[in-house]
Amino acid sequence: MMGWTLGRYLFQRYVVITIWLFLGMFALVFIIDFAEFSTRMSGLPDFSFIKTLGIVALRVPMFMLQTVPFVALFSAMALLVSLNRRSELVITRAAGISVWQFLLPLGVAAFLLGIIMIVAFNPLAAAGLARSQMYEADMKATDPKRAGATVPWIRQKTDDTDTIIGAQASLNQGMELAGASFFRIDSDGNIFERLDASRAYLRDGYWELVDVDRYKDGVQEMNIPDLQIPTNLREEFVQERLARPETIPLFELPSKIEVAQSFGLRANAFSMQLHSLLALPPLLVAMTLIAATVSLKFTRLGQSVPLILGGVVAGFLLYVVSVLVKAFGTSGIVPPVVAAWFPVVVAIFLGVTFLLYREDG
């Protein structure tokens, strides 16, 4: 039976390595995203170095939430390789401690890391991403060449008028549109009016348009500071169509799903995001098991490079499969619960099976 001292030692070493890897990954992601964002936005009139730093700093937490499975994988591999090179694992196993006992502190640490990520880090990342989208939309609004809808088009029908709505960006969980365009169609199917607004806000029963350019027959007639367009669209429908699930914190997702489904909407994207977050702690445990399958073999000259590369490839394949199945769950091809949990469960069983075969025959 492994004592408390050894368990605490392994737990603390795992935490320290994870913190350093997390900080290193944060710096790497920040530099890459800053270079990409600066290249994409450098031609805008409102571009500035300080503003770009702030926007990238708001975006990075969401990227880190997506890369945390690799942090767990590399942390476990680094710790086990270090223990092997210093013969600590050999001494531990010679003392009669099984692989399951000294992997327990690592699994607990990985699970707690996942809990921290979804409970504390996810709301921060969601708020940061939503805020960065607002700042990015403000920057793009200063360049008319950036016009054009980039969010899904939606259609509403009021009385004898149809309106097709598009926008450059969807903000505030779909309740605010930046660079919005409203094409109004009469009963004969002809576009009789186009309204371009710098901002459009969904209110109770109407769209509030700000700084509106009105066009008729392709000719701009006037600029209107404020305009209201009647709508029968529900807030839940617009959120389900336009809001990015990543911008909604974990604790708000269940209520969003429940309300959307009460209006007959599938809310697959929200359900997929919810179950993906809930499956994150077990996913980190699965990454730890994958690391153990390639890092436990003792060699005099260090770990075998093919084994280490095999662990990295296995972790990468698990992540790719998770992302691919997530796309299926979001589109409704696979139930979100199955799409989120199936790769994790399979990875855990494969890791346990491999370790049982290797350690216990």
C-alpha cells in the first residue's frame, strides 16, 4: 500500500510540472495568436499595438482551454520519464507498489485540473472571447472594405414583409449584430429596401438599428440615426442560430438548452459544448493513462524515442477524433452525449487494458 508521503510527492511534482507547461503553452499561444491577429488586422485604421495586445490577451484563455488535454499528456509523460531516469519508479515498484497505486495521484491531479478548467477557467475564457469579439468588430467597422456577412443568415416574416438578416459579427450571444444588413422583401418577392446598420440590437418584439443607411433601388436615400424594425423572432431562436457556444459559460448552458428546446429548437451546438466541458476531466485522466502506457518502461539510456513519439501521436489522434466527433454532434448526425463521451470512454478503456496486459499479464 502506497503511503501518504509518496502520494503527496507525486501529486506535487505533477502540479509543478503542469503549471510550468501551462505557462509555457500560454506564452507560445499568445505569441502565435498575436502574430496572426496583427497580420490580419494591421491594415485597419483603428489598429494599434496596445489594443491588439489586449484583444489577444482576451482570446488566449479560450485557446488554452482547448489545448489543456495536451498539457495533461505532456505533464504526465514528463513526470514519468523523470521518475524513470532517476530510478525512482524502479525503487517504488520494487517496494511492492503497483502501477495503479502510483498512477492514482496523477489521475486525481489530472481530474482536479479538469474541474478547475471547467468551473473557474471556462467562465473567464467565455467572457474574454465575447469581449474580444466586440473589440474586433469595432476595429473592422472602421474599414468599409471589410463589409459582408460572416454569420449565418436568418429570415423573419412579419405581416406581408419578409426580412433577410446578415451581419459581419454576432456579439453578446447573438443579441447584438455588428455591421448588420437587413434586406426587406415585399409580397411579390422583390427587394424594396435595404438597411445597413453599424449595430443592431434584438429587443422585445423589434430590432433596434443604430446608424442606418437606407437604400432603395440600389441608391442610398438617407442616413437614419435610429430605426426600429418589427420582429417575431425569439431570443432563444436567435441565440441558437447565431451565438457561439464557446461564449456561453458552463453554468448558463443547461438553462439555454432547456429554453431553446421548449421552443422546438434542437440546440445541438449548446448540448455539444456542455457535454464536451463535462467530459474534460475524464479526458485528462485518459491522457494520463496514454502517457503511462509509453513512459513506464525502464531503460538505462533513457526512454525510447519511438515510444514517446507514439504517446504524442496517440494523444493527438484522441484529440482529433474528439474534435471530429464533436462536429458530428453539433450538426446532429450523432447525439451530443454520445459524441462527447464515446472517445473519452474508449480511450480510458484502451489505456486500462494496455496497462493490465503490460503490468499484470
